[in-house]
Amino acid sequence: MSIALPFYIAEGDLTNTDKIRGNFEHIQDQLNNKAFTPASLADANAPNNSIYYSTTASKLVYKNSAGVVNNLY
């Protein structure tokens, strides 16, 4: 799962606590309170062991460690 953060913080920068707090709150919202939109990928471009919306099959799928794509509905 990929979560796009609302604020960029340079590596090692601990001075901007408002942005750091905002990023953590955003992650919390994404994981606990809101639905998320899975990545949309062609099967050939998707990594193994991932859940994504297949643009190849037009379905939500799981690609296992062997590279086999399984429909989830």
C-alpha cells in the first residue's frame, strides 16, 4: 500500500513539527478511518505479493510470490 503524504520533509529535518504531525495524522486517517484507493497497474508492471486494481483484468487482484494474478472478486 502506498500513501502519498501531504507534506515533504527533508531527511533528518526534525524542526518542522507541524508538517511531521500532519503527515502522521494523514497516515492515521488513511489506515483507520477512510477507504483507500489501491494502485492501478497492468499485471506485467505489478510487483509480486501485492494487491492492486488490474488495468489488464479490470478487477481488484492479488499477485502472489510466484507472479500468478488472482482475482479478489
